[in-house]
Amino acid sequence: MDLDKLKKEYNLLKKGKDDLLLMIYESELPEMVYNSNAIENSSLTLAETEKILLEQAVMKETSLRETYEAVNLARIIRYLYKKPNFELSIKNIELLHQMLLGGINDSYAGRVRAEGEYVRVGSYIAPAPQKVKLLLNNLIIQFNANLKIADLSATNIVKLITNFHLEFENIHPFNDGNGRIGRVLINLQLLGFGFPPIIIPFKSKQIDYYSYLADYHNSNKDKGLYKKFELYLSESLNKRIAYLQGKNIINLSDYAKINGVNQSAITNKAKRQSVPAFHIRDVWKIAVS
């Protein structure tokens, strides 16, 4: 996996193909929304999320709050795709929070935690509300300062974004919606560097994503979440390169049969991104000529 090489190839191939890239982005939207909300314990399935977003359906069997959460998150994701240079500021982050929770809980939508509003994640108690704005402002300043002095290789960009995300979740600036806003900001930052967005899969909640957040809460050290984000970014680049090249896309399991290779072995390579495979709706795919 060489992210800089993939990014270079992606940049060359995407010229004049904005419509195709938007189509890929829109096709991923239900997965982005489903996975991010599922991490926060939403009971909506991917199929239900897709129906809500594509058919604007309100189903009797689904929670009205969860329906609004899906619609609002999709609105933010679409909005930011058109604004890759969206300024990172407390005011703008509060705007995104208003878009997420407006009409769901207007008592705290669109503002950071106020006096007396404390939040806990497991055994971790987030900083006192009176410290939130200063901590968040310092985080933004430090992120922007690092961009001026760091070697901006793809790996270092992912590290900077990961560290921002971990600290943002550590601050936990809002009463609700911190995880979803934090993951939106990851993709906002990636888009700002010319990268495609990533999807953090719900299935990684306990074994990967949440455990890394818990480790950071306890030690203030990134113990490898950036490596996971690198893998997700590699998948996203490989997927777009496959479509931009106009190749045929098949299941990885079929690829294994056609080429007489062990399916477990090729799946492990896909997980390590040593082959250019990627997920579509939780199924491993690969491009062939």
C-alpha cells in the first residue's frame, strides 16, 4: 500500500470526470450514514437507511428520531462534498452540529456544552464545559500550524487528521453528536487535501475504533488508529481508480476462484491492502481488465 502513489494515479485519472466521482460519492452516502449512526447505536439497517435517503420514506417500524438523524447526517455529508475548503472553526463546527441535531434536540443543537453540562464516555469524563471552547480553538490552531511545518506525505496527513479526531473526541465538545460530527470532520479534512472520503465500518466499533478512542482517553497516545484510517483511505482510492479506469468489478471470492488462489489468503491481503480490493456494501470487490 503506497498512498502517495495511489493519490497520484487518482489525480491523473479524475480529470474531467467530476460527474462519475459525484455518482460514486452519492452511491456511498447510505453506507456512510448507516455506519456512522450505527456506531452510535442507531437501530436502522443499511437497507432502511437507503430507503429513507433514496425514497424519502418514513417507515412506521423505524424510530422518527433515527430517521431524522439519517436525513440530517446525509444533508451534512452532501453539503461538505461541495465545500472542500470549508473553514475549520468553532462557529462552523457548531453550524454542522445545528444541521445534525436541529429539530431533534433544539435545546443544545448548534452549540458546545454550556455551564453545568458534563459528559461521560464509559469511565472517561470529558473536560469541564468552561474549558471546551479554549481546548477546541487550540486544537484547530495547532492543526493548522502543523500543516505549515509537517512533511505533507499522505501518511503524515492521515496522522494529523487522526490526531485531530482523537483530540476532538477527547474534548467531546457537544452534549450529543460528537462521534458523528468528528467523523464528518475527518472526511472534510481529507477532501481539503484532495483525497476521497473514507467509511469507518460499524463492525469495527468494538474491536478497533472504540478501543482506540478508549486508549487515547487513558493515555493521550494514538496506538495505531491512523493505520486503520490509512487502510480505509487505500480502499477508497482503489475503488475510485477502478471506476475511473472503466474496469470490470467483481467479487473478490470470484476472483479467487478464477485465479485458483486461496480465498482466505486473498481476503487477508485485501484487509492489509496488499491487493487493490475494496468494500461495496460490506462485500470485498476487486477490479479486473
